[in-house]
Amino acid sequence: MEATSTSLKRIKFGKLKVVRRHLLQRYEHQPFISCLAGFYSCRWKRYQRRRTEPGKCCCKTRECVFFPLLVGAFCFSLVFLYMWGEAKNDYNNFDWYNYGNLGFWFLWSLVLLVVAAILFMYIALLLVLAMCLLAEGQQLYLHWSHKIGTFLVLGFSITALFILSVLWGDQWKTVRLSFQITAPYLHIGAITIMVLLSWPMALYAIRADKKVVQVVIVGPYLAILLFLFLIPLGMYSPCIREVGTLGPKPALIGHRGAPMLAPENTEMSFQKTIEHGGDGLETDVTISYDGVPFLMHDSSLRRTTNIREVYPNDTAQNAALFSWDALKELNAGAWFLKDKPFSCMGSLSRADQNQAMNQSIYKLSNFLRLADSQNKLVIFDLYRPPEKHPYRYSWINRTLEVILNESGIRPHLVLWLENDMRSFVHSVAPGFQQTMGTKAPVEDLLMDNIVKLNLAYTEMSSEDIRKYAEANITTNLYVINEPWLFSLAWCSGAHSVTTNAVHTLKNLSQPLFLMTPQQYNIMWILTDLASVLLISLIFALHWWRERSFSCCAHDGGSMLESGTYNKFRTELSNMPAVVA
């Protein structure tokens, strides 16, 4: 009989120890919960908060309606941040577009990136706080200031995505291309998030008192998880290829020279390209009023010269309407040190700064002589002069005169891009490499003696590049500055790229992302298996914990339900008597 009584006392004491441990966990976590609720709800006091049992409704109806808005703000801000982050290759074009509308130069692209990152981190922090509060069994109540912030982030992200889609829709092509590089890493990141979410999911699903509630909680979670497990089946990347099938590194053509190191379209810029091992030079050609072809990208001289100081009344005039005597008086380098057109520009040495300050507008003939002396390919956009210009109808003939008679450049170094009068140009200069700026059927290209395509990088297609290469038509892609985009062009088989960053891309010895199909399959399968194991362990842990606590529900349940520390102390003080 005594043995039986002792045994019962030990069982009861063991149950009390379980209750004690559970209550201690509840009160020891109060500082942590206070921080969570304080930042999320501005409710720093314990009496301001309300607990909710996992498996029950986690918040009031109004909060339940608002929580999807918080998730939506997170998703839209993430999409915008990713989209704008991958658009870094074209930030200069964005800033140039804004310069044309605002009249002054500023790195708006960088400002937009910083704003997008701050807004995303803010919403992500709120979502993490909400998940932690749910895991701690706390009711959700988002403070009104955070609700306003959520609406602002949601509105800003949607508006920015809409405006960029309308004005700059090609950036979605860049996003699609980026998936061919980032998809494996995004897959691992998404699986990691699902593993972290499995903790509150398992807690609420196992404690739910109705099967329907369990299905509502677990069903969507498992559906998303299954989708993530299988999504690699539909992924394609030219950088996932067998060993030994990667083609040669694309040649590098300096876009307006090296505009990250020197003022664009100046002698210094092209010399920098040559110094860093560029294989070709790209520029833009305009013809002055007295028939001198010179290098200028913009239609006006405001952005890249000091015309406001020299000819303040003619700042809006077309560059082609100036005589060469007027043009050579302008400085074409001081703006570069003042405006800093690229956010990733390095600091220039004192000698380079002095050289940049003294740059002038460059003549086409001098540009061609420089390229010929260094055995560099040249490609240029040729701008037709405006109405009432003396050379409006003889612009191509005048340009050919300079190339063939004044510069002395070897014809095979010239990639002729202008499509007007192509047959005439081919008859006069058969040594030029005829280059087309758009895709066309192979038969039509061969009929026009086309040997190279000059395409925007958004039209990149390994299949098309291979098809044209079989007909001995090479492909140049423009403008590629980012290493990941250059890596993709390399894997796709591009023969050359036009770039602002010759000094950076020249140092790449292999693509940033390159693996065999076997390596990718192993990475994919191991990631999925590891996540399945971890998620299963988390669900099993929660099930085991609930089963352990249920064993003392009848004896210790009242203590757990009360939630008062005084009663907890009273029960602990009675424990020696129980043992006795």
C-alpha cells in the first residue's frame, strides 16, 4: 500500500514538474514578447496584450482583413526590389531619360534602389514580428502608424511597377533573363523560408480542434511547398551545360569608349578602352553644319559640354546645326567630374582628372585613325542631320568620304550598321562588315551580305545565336555592363558585347554561374530532401510536445488556464507537502 502511495506521489510530482516548466517558459519569455508586441503593436505592457491559443483565431476580424494587405505589401515590395535591382545594368539609361525631362543630371536610379530596399526591409520586419508573435501565441494587433506605412509601401510599389512597365517595359525581359542565373539560388531561398514557416504552421495545425481548420492551415502550405519542389523541372539556363561545351569568351566593344572611366565619346575614353584590352570601339556620329562628322550621342550639347557657358542662347539647338569651328571651342570633359554619370564610378587619379578636364569634341576621322593604329573594330550609330541641314541628303556619302579617303582605316575593321543605302555602301566599300540591327530570316540576311547582328541584350536567345552562327553570322549584344548578364551572354554563345565596363568584364575568366546538369540535379534533390526532413522533424516535435502536455491536462490544466503568477507560486510552495 505504501509503495502504491509513493508511486502516486511520484507521478503527481512529475506532472507538477511539467507544469512548472511550462509556466516558467511562459514568464521567462515576457521580455522577448514585450519587444515583439512593442515594435509591432506599440503595446509594451503585459496587460495590454492578449494571448490566443494556437489553432484558434489569431486576431480580431479587422486585423484578419488587414493581414493579407501586409502580406501583399511584402510581395509587391519584394517584386519591385528584385526588378529594380536586376535593372542596374540600365541605370544610366534611366538617369539619361530623367535628364531629358528634368533638365539636370542626378542619380535617380540609385535613390530609387535605396528607397525600394528600405521599404522592403520595413515590411519584411513587420511580417517577421507577426510570425514571431503568432509562434508565441499572441494576438495580432498592428499599430495604426504601421497600417499607414503598409498602405504607403503597397501603393508605392504598385505605382512604381505600373509606371516602369508603361515607360520601360523591356525591363521585364531583363527580369526573365535574370531567372536563368538566379533561379537556383531563389529556389534555395524560397525553400528556406518555407522551412522557417513550418514552425508556426505546425504549432497552429496540431493544436487546431477541427479537421477543417487543420486542412485550411496545412493545405495551402503543402501546395506551395510542392510547387517549389517541382519548379526546377521547368527551369532553363544556358549556363547549366556539360563540361567542355562552353564557347569562347565574347569580345568586348567599348560603348562610347569607357564612360565609367572617362568622358564618353572623347579621345580619353577610347584610349581607356584600349588600355584595358577592349576589342572594339562603339560611338555615335553626327555631322556638323559645315560637313565635319564628329562624335556626339545626344541631339543637343547640354549634357556633355559646357555650351551653357560658351553659347548660353543656343543650349537647346541641335548639335548638327553648329559649325566645326564652334564645336571645337567647347569643353567635353568637365561635366564628367561634376555629374558623375555612373553610381559605380571609381575615383580618378589626379592625372586622369586633369586629362578629363581638357577633353574636347572628337572628330570621326581622328577616332578612325586611333582605331586603325590599335587594330580595333569600330561600330557607330550614324545620325541623319535635321531639316534644312546642308548634308541632310548626302550624310552617308560624306561619312563614306571621311572613312575611305581621310581616315585611312582598313575596311575590314568597320562594322557598318546604317541600313539606308546599304547596297550602295557595299558596292563602294565591299570590305566593310555589313551589320544589321534587327533579327531577320537567315536567307534575307545573306541576301543583304550581313555578317553580324547588333541586338539589344533583351533579345538574347541561345537558340537564335546558334542558328545565325551556323550561317556564319555572328551576334553582338548591347549594352551589357553587369557581370551576371555578361555571363549569360557568354553561355548563350554571343560572339561580342558592347559594354560600358570593359575594365570590369575583362577580368572575368569564366561565367559567374556555370554548372553541369548533374551538379544542378544533386543540388536540387539535396535541397528538397533536407527541407522535407527538417519540416517533418518540426511537425513531429510539435506533435510530441502536445502529446506530452496532454498527459497532465486533467491535473495541471487548471493551473495552465489561470495564467496568474501568484497561483503558480502557491502551487510550487505546496510541492514539498505533496512529496511528503
